[in-house]
Amino acid sequence: MIAGLTTNIQNPANAQIEQQLHANSEDISLSLSLFVLIQGNFPIIWSAISEIKGRKLVYLFSIALCTLGSAIVAVSRTIGLVIGMRIVQGAGSSAVFAIGAATLADIYEPHQRGTMMGIYYSAPLIGPSLGPIFGGALTQGLGWRAVFWFLVIWGGIIFLAFFFLFKDTFRKERSMTYQNILKRKLREQQSSEAKDKSSKISEKESELDGENQTSSKDIEAQRAVLPASAIKEVKLSITDVNPFSPYLSIISRKNNLAILIASGLTFAFGFSIPYTCARTLSMYYNYDALKTGLVLLAYGIGTVAGSILGGRWSDRTLARLKAANGGISFPEMRLESTKVAMVWLPLSVIGYAWVCQERVNVAAVCVMLFLAGFLSIWVYASTLAYIVDANIGRSSTAVATNSSFRGLFAFVAAEIAVPLQDTIGDRGLYTLWAGLLVVTECLILLVLYKGRKWREASVEQQKQKLDAK
């Protein structure tokens, strides 16, 4: 939840920050857009480290970094320092997005993940829902600095919870990143020990190459693909981590790229709507920060409900299709669950566009916010579970890559939202978003019907490359 809180809790305080630090609207927009850009892309680093050093160390270090950033923002005297420390906040708060999903992949089997991902993702959604309320109340009662002292306290509590209560879930035998780095290190070690026998493949390396024969369908069910003696003999360090190679391997697959673009568009929509709605409520309804937060709570409740129910429906759909397919499942089956929301999502967004443009009673705005949040996250929950299921052994990297796409798309959305809103109004802006969400749905359907073929072809191609080495 701290990741979501740090994203949106600043919004009600923006006017006060702008006034007291002699900033302008461009500075405020930059503090928001750079935050979400860094928060989206830094998980690539955290993910790579977690695949070597485990999850707990990453959680502790990242939460400490976020808390430090919050403390410095709270005492800042210039807008430049606020922007810089918001970047530090974004980097620190980003780990829980990617590593949290990886932790669930460590613990739960594929048939359980839709439900668990739905529950897990509801927490980052609660943050943006409650953020405007907390931010509005703290800003009006104690001033904008109280918002960031609140985050310091909250970060400290989370740090202590991870330190005392969290048991590391990382399983080396399920991490293809770990296994591949270990394989390389073993080959280097064997080469240095027996230069005069470089042409001879050792028994240990033969066992190692057996990893390449494991299919993508059953790798999670395997025990360690490397012998225990090999794992004990070779110690890996952070210097062995190359975060960009796994990232490129994820986006090189057609099914991943299509679903990542769809996920990025969905998230960017979800990031844009609370930001622009707050402006609409302030300018045309004369709502203060607290009232604005209460209206935006309708969107937050919708996203939480959509995440939990959508995740459960995703698991139920997967189980039904698996039973109909003779007990055999594949990741693309999960995307079938998104169809029920696809018809209504663009319509709800167009409805929101019109009620905002016509300045109707705020109750109608609340209803359309709820529907837009509920339906968009219903779709998003399934795409997130699919990204994990379709990248066995690389769950942390896959979710970090997804976070990167989200951050890039949300950065663009944050930068263009206000100019577009001022130019074409809410009706034009969200009719445009409805069209983009139709494109999103087409990409998901493309993966649903073509993704399995693409994915298996990519796995076979990668296997041939490894065999050729």
C-alpha cells in the first residue's frame, strides 16, 4: 500500500507546495511524472538483485530508501530538492510492485495465482484511493509537510514488519535467472581449473546442460535443475547481475510485448483519471482537497473490488477451461476471463467523459468512476497473472518489465493529461482514452488466440540457442 500512497498522497498538497516553495504547475507535474517514471523502471534493478540475494534484503533496503526520501522532502526548502527526493521515493517504493508479485509466485502454484494476485494488487490500489483523503486532511490540518512525515512513520512501520515478520520466500530452483548465472559461473570455474581439458565436458556440466531440456510447461514442478553440490560450491554476488539481459529476453517474445503494451495502457488510464478528475472537481465543482478525496474514493473502491473479484474469476475461468481440456492448462486460458469486462469498459469511460463535460450531479461522476475503476482493474488483474504464468522461472523479471512499461506509459499520460484536458475537455480526453482501451482489448484478444503459438515458438528458439552453445 505504501507504493500507492506515495504516488497520490501529494496531490491535495500541490497548491500549498506551489505557493510556499515558489514553484509553478510545470514543477509540480514534473515531481509527479518523474516519480512514476522512476517507480516504474527501477524494479528492473530490484528484481535482478532479488534473483541473487533473495527478496527480504531488497524489501528492507528499498523501504529504507523510500522512508529516507520522504523525510528529506518533509524538510525541503526548494522545489528542486522536492523533485529530487520524490525520485528517491519512487525508486524506494518501486520494489514492492515487482518483488511482491514474485513472492507470490514463490509461494503459490499457477492455479492459485489469479486470486492471490487480485488480493495482492488491491493493496497498491487502496493507496491511491486513500491517498487523496489522507493528503487532504493532513494538508488542511497541519500543512503539506505533515503528508511526508506521515509517510516516514508509515515507512518505518513497514520496515520493522519486514525485518521481524517476513521470511524470505526466494527459491533458487525456480529462478531461471539464478540458474543461468550459476551455469555461466560453473563453466568459467571449470574452464580455469582444466584449461588443458577444455574440450572435455565434465559430469557436472552435463547435469547442468540438462536444464535446457526442461520444457516451459513443467519447469516449476521440477526440483533444483542444478545439483546441490554445485549450488554450494559457487557463490554469486551482485556483480554477477545483469538486469538488462533478462529484460530484453522478456520483451523479445511477441506474446509478452503485446500484453505489456496492453498492461501499460490500462495502468496509464488508471493513473490519469484521478489526476484529471481532481482538477475537474476543483475547477467546476469548487471542491476542496478533502471533498475531492472522498469523490475519488469511489474510483478506489471500484479498483479494489475489480481486483479481488477479477482475480477470483480469472482462477475460476482457468480451472473450468483446464477441466474441459482434459486437465491440461496453458497461460493464455486465463485471458478468457477478461472478455466479460471488455464490452463495458470503453462504454463506462465514454460515460465518464460525458458526465464530466456536462457537469452533472457529482453522484453520476461517482458511479462512472466506480465502473471505470472496477472494469479496468478486472482486466488488469488477469494480464498481471498471465505475465507471471507465461514467464516461468522469470516471474520477478517479468513483473519488473511490466512495471517498466507501466511507468513509461504513465509518465507520458501525466505529461499530456492537463494540456489535453485544457484543449479538448474531459469529453475529448476520455473519448480518446476509450479508443485506446479498445486497442488494449484487441491486443489481449490477440494474445488469447495467438499467444500460445508465439510463446512456444520463442521457447523452442531459445532452447536451440542454448543447445548450440
